[in-house]
Amino acid sequence: MRLVHLDLKGAAPRVSYLEQVFPLLSQLGANGVLIEYEDMFPFKGELEILRSPYAYSEEDIERIQQLAEQHKLEVVPLVQTFGHVEFILKHEKYQHLREVERFPNSFNPHVPDTLALLKSVLSQVIEKHRRSSWIHIGADEVFHLGEGTDSKNWMSQHKGDVGTMYLRHIKEVLGFLTAQYWGLRVLMWDDMLRKISVGALRGEGTGMAVLAPVPGSPAAPAVCPPRQASSPVPAGASALPWGNVALGEAQGAPGSLLLPAPTSPLPAEYDHYSVLCELLPVSIPSLAICLQTLVNGGFTEEAKRKVLDVLGLDSVQLEQSTCEGRGAFPGAEIYHMVEQVNGHLKESILKVLEEESAIKGWFSPYHRKRQFGNPRNMESFGSKVLKLHEDWESFVRDLRAQLDRIYFPDTVEEWLEENVNPYLDQLRDLVRDYR
């Protein structure tokens, strides 16, 4: 299984863009998509509070599955069942289900309402994905587990540890899925399991068939720093032993647990409180290289040729983390425009503001605040500043139009607010005062 992980929190693309992306993923060697909907799923009834104002409709969910089927991509829905549940626990309605009351990251596994809620969430998602033979339950990075009062009391009374407590909750989730959806296979991230002793794993007897990654394989999502606007091309792609796994003891239980290594175009957002990381069109070259590395067992010349051919690029330089050529992939325009923002916006504006001597000497913050200055000196920099301002405003209008084709308004506004406005606003303010 070569799964592309679509993490939809924060920067979910419109379905019309997925119509362009799914055939590309198939061409590049993917045979499945792991879809982490979070608040983009059209939850109903008591769960409706979890929906984003821009959540996909039921018709959208059906369309996504049709597109996947059309391009031979298996859909694996991902529902977080322990950690990374800010999209649920940020709501006051569910605050009582937090492991630690102050933090909305993780569920308290001792409150009966936690499992009841998870059953509802899982049921609604699975019911809309009856073609899927897999479900992913997340379960990674369960921050603060064991720090809550209920957990401390449980460990004290049962002489247990955090690992055993973690496994008990996972076992309950698996038990529900096994009983309710016979034959549905379950995936999860493996980072929490790595910290648990073999004795505890055997003791809990969850009936797992575990595929454990070898060193170097990406069994958890790749990550980049928060507020990163562009995806690095994976320079070590040729050396990664991806796809190699060691098979653990399989007990053949229904709903057995497998740990694959999906390919991820990096998170759109770390959680519901962080800034956006990067946009999907910007990460496509990196994703293409990862997929072809998986297909070919390394970033071979054949893999490189395939990436260049499919994406319409002239070259990729892994060491410099750059691509050259116009590109013919969906969103290539945004890819190049984000390069312009990263490489020139800040630099060009700061150069005028900080290096133009007439501005420093005759149009300082003191002059601007009191609204006085000598026209002779002001005119010496005015045309340059006005031209720069006009060029960037025109560029941003074009960028916004491109972003609007792919993203919903909240994503467009946040991306521009974080990546463009901190610099362009300085120029806007200067032009306003100059006029």
C-alpha cells in the first residue's frame, strides 16, 4: 500500500482541485489516499458542532470516493481516537473529556463518555465510507496521558503504567470496530507503541498483527517547522530504506492492527491552534519524489525521469532543494508565486524601507506621524515606492485569484495574513502616508 496522507485540517482543498490531483497521484505510483477529515467531515446530529463552516457536504464525500475509485486509489479514512483531538476538545461541550482540563489535545480514557463519543464519530465516518476495507484510528502523540487526576488514580489503584492504560483504550476502540464492522481492518501510527514494553504488549493481548518499521522508514507523518511556506525536497530520498518492514507475531484476530508507512505532503497545520505550514500545490514536487522513491526502491534515474515527465519540470536538485521549469501539475502557478513571495517580497520591501536614504532622512516615522515633509525630497523616492507598491498589489491580486480556485476563504485569508501582509502592510502604510 502506497498511501498519500491528506491532512485536511487548516487548508482543505476544494473537491474540484482533488479532481485534478487524484489522477496525478495515481500516475506517480500511489494506490491509496489516507484522508484525515477532522472538521471537514459533514457530521450530523449531536456532532454537528464539530463541522467547519466550510466542511465538505455528503455529496462531496461521495464524489471524493468516486474520484478515488476512478483512479484506482483506495480510500482509508482517518479518525483520531486518542491524541490530536483538538477539533473535538476545543469545544466547551466536550471539555469534560480532556485528559488534562487545561489542554485540548488528548482524551481522558477513563470517562465513559469518551468511548461513547468515539463510537458516534467513527460510525458516522464509516457509514459514509462503506467501500473502504480499512480505517485508521490515529492514536499518535497522546500528549499529557497519565497526567490527569483520573489516570493517576487508575495507575495507583491498578499498579499500572501509562503504556498499559494506552493499550486498554486502544483495545476498547478495536473491540467496538471488530464487533460493529466485521472484516474492517485497522491502521494506526506506531510512535506510542514504541515506548511500551513487550511485556505490556503481550499482557494486554490485543490480537494485533503489527508491522513495525525498520530504522529510517517514515512510519509516522513527515513534519516541517510550523509556519513553513514551502516543502523541502527530500534530499536523502535516494538512501531511505522505505517500504521495508519487519513482521511481528500475527494472531489472526478480526480487526487486526497494521502499521504502514504512508507518504505525507507534510501537515497543513499542526493542530487547530497553529498557523498553516504549507499549501498542497507547493508540496507536490516533494510528494512526487517520495512516491517515486517508494515505487523504485530509491530515487533512481528512472524515478527522476518519471517525476520530471509527470510534473513538466526541467530538473530537480535534491541537494539545493529546488525544482526548475514552469511545471504542468495542478497548482503549478501557486508553486511559482509562493516562490516569489518567499524569495523577493520581504527583500524588495525592506530594501526600499531601510536603504533609501531620502526615506530615512526626510520621511521618518517622526515626519509621518506629524504629517510634514519637503516635497522635493519626497519626490526623490516617491515614484520608486509607488511602482513597487503597484507591482506587489497586482501580484497579490493574481495570487489570491489562484488560491481562491483551490481553497476556501478562511485558508486564503490566513495564508496571506501570515505570509504576505507582515511585509506588504509596511509598504501600504508608507504609501498611504506619502499620498
